[in-house]
Amino acid sequence: MNVLILGSGGREHAFAWKIKQSSLLDQLYIAPGNAGTHELGENVDLNPLDFEAIGSFCLDKNIELIVVGPEAPLVEGITDFFSNHEKYGNILIVGPSAQGAKLEGSKAFAKEFMIQNKIPTARYQRFDKKNIGEAAVFLESLSAPYVLKADGLAAGKGVLILDDLNEAKEQLSAMILNNKFGEASAQVVIEEFLSGIELSVFVLTDGKDYLVLPEAKDYKRIGEGDTGLNTGGMGAISPVPFADKAFMDKVEDRIVIPTIRGLQEARIDYKGFVFIGLMNVNGDPYVIEYNVRMGDPETEVVLPRIASDLLQTLIATAEGNLANEDIKIKDEVATTVIMVSGGYPEAYEKGKIIEGLEKVNDSVVFHAGTKKSDNQILTNGGRVLAVTSYGTEMKEALQKSYTNIQNISFEKQYFRSDIGFDL
């Protein structure tokens, strides 16, 4: 089978690495890919949002399966484009329809879906220009900190958590009236703050049946001890120690099953990943958000823990045959530590030479923001590399990642030395 992966980050490199291991694979293409995926398949200069160009490429290369990495193509309707186009109707695709992708594309839609399906989540209201005057009253009914979420996609930057009521009111105005996050914040969801510890649960569904993948915990803040600005993720751990069988049974009964049932009842075409961002509040799971693809950097610890053939499972998902599939999970702990460009998540420079990758031993390095130029590997993003390791326990795996990070260098590199500190 010929497979096309859309995307260019660490998540897509991890998919390429795992799919490459399958005996079912013939040719692997990644669009646009990075310096890491270049070693596993053929990188293709295609924009993941240019559906016509992707379609033509698929016909030319006899692509039988598309795996969509990032959320934007799904929200923009790539699955509908292929399934409704007679030329491309036979190409399988892993990813929900545009209606299903609204679970990530619209915070308000997701919250309404949760309420309708009795899925535990934080109390909330949504506001826009028409009812912004009522927002102050709702904010005053909440206790600090105050959570403001841009309704639409904002490249992971549309959530503000603020301790001061007046600042929350000011930021709400900035979001709705001054387009702080562009069109994404024309509508804003305000919700009560849930106090607890976060984790991510990943489900693969064909719209009828589902498989629960290994859970993970990621670390979003740039600074040690979870301080400073939010990033796309500075590291991740899987499994999560507190997510024992009793807790995961609650997740499945209260959240996973009602989510899949809710999609069915709403007649939403959904063949792909459901990423459920959870908060463990005194032993009970609450949904913070849905994503409609795998997380990054969580993918870099989830996929390495899958022992079975992922490509076979993805094919079954896209064909609607997941009922007959099983997934084997490794007992080992997987950890990843992200190396980022100096200045990230604010201004940073690209094009720095990366050295020492050949010295890495007993870890897997997934490329997140890299490119190859004149036989050199250069930085090409804020998050540059994800150094993933296995261990019988978390400390052992982390030690391997940190030891190998010492072998890798690029100008102004930065990483957090405390991943897993709260576990």
C-alpha cells in the first residue's frame, strides 16, 4: 500500500516512523515533511490545505491511504473533499468530516456537544459582540482564575488563564472587539477553572467502534515548574501513573462511550482520532477540550508504545472495520523531551545548524521543526527536536533522553530539565 502523511512536525515524523515498520507498506510519502521524515520516505512539496494538488498527487502516485496529521485540513474539509469527489472516492482517509472536526474547530460546538451528551465538563457560557455586555456578570459569578477560549482555531494560542478579574474583562474585549486572535476570537467561551492534573486520552474510531490508545501527559509551559508562556508542548510522558484501571474505566464509561455514541446519534461521519484533553479532579475525569487528531508532542510517546501494526489498524479505521481490530501496548514507559529554538514561543531564529544527531544512542529523535540543506540539518521552527526514550520506569527513560540531549547542539537551544516533575 502507498501511504501519504500530511504535515511537517514531530507528530508526522512519529507516524512515518511507525508506519514504516509495517509489512503492508509499499511507498511512503510525507507532505511537506521535514529532515527526519526525509530518511523514512519521500518528502513532497505540497501544502496540506491545497486539496486539488493533493488529489492529483494521489492519483499520480497511486496513494491508497491518507493520514492527516494537523487539524487545519480536517476543519477545512479535506475528508469531505475526497469522499465526495468521484475521482478520489477510492482513496481511504484517516480523519473526520468537517462536521466532526468542529469538535476542535469550534469550542462552543464542542461544549454544546458535551452538555447534550452528558459528558462531564466545566460550567461555561459563550459570548460575541451581541452579548458581550453580559460577560462581565458571568465572569463575576466565577472564582479566579478565569478561563477565556477563542472559539476557533488559533494555532494553540487562543486560551487565556487569568488571575485578575479586571484583566479578564480587558482581555475579553481585546479578543472579541479588537480581534486579538483574528476571526478565531469573534466568539469566546468563558468557563470555570477546573483544579486538578491534566492528561490526554487518545481514541481511534471508525464512527461505530473504537480503540483506546495509550494515554499521555504533556507539559505546555516554557519554564521549569510549569511557569511562563504556553507552548505547543515541551515534553510528554506515557503511561500516566495516576491513570490506573479504576480512573480509565471512568474515562471510558463517562466520556469515551458517550462521545462515540453522540457522534453516531448526530450522524457525523467520523473515522479518525479523538484526542480528549482531561482534568483529573479529585479522581473524577472532566473534559477540557476535544482535538480531532493526535497531539504533539504526545504522539512521540504514544506511538512508540504501540507494539502492533499501526498501518493495519489505520486501514481498518478508514474502511469502517475497527470491530475486528485489537491493539497491543508495550509495558515500557516512554518519555520525550523537546529541544526548542531560543526565544520560543515568541520571536526566534531559524536556519541554525544541528550537530551531534549521529551520537544519539538508545533514544529515538523525532524531528519537529527541521529542514535539510546542502547535506546539513537546520532548525526550521520553534520546536525543533523531540528526544524519545523507553525505560522500565519514568526516571530511567527521562535519563536516557537527557543524556542524549547533551550530544545534540544548535545555537541558542533550550529544553526543560524537569519533565515529569509532578508525577
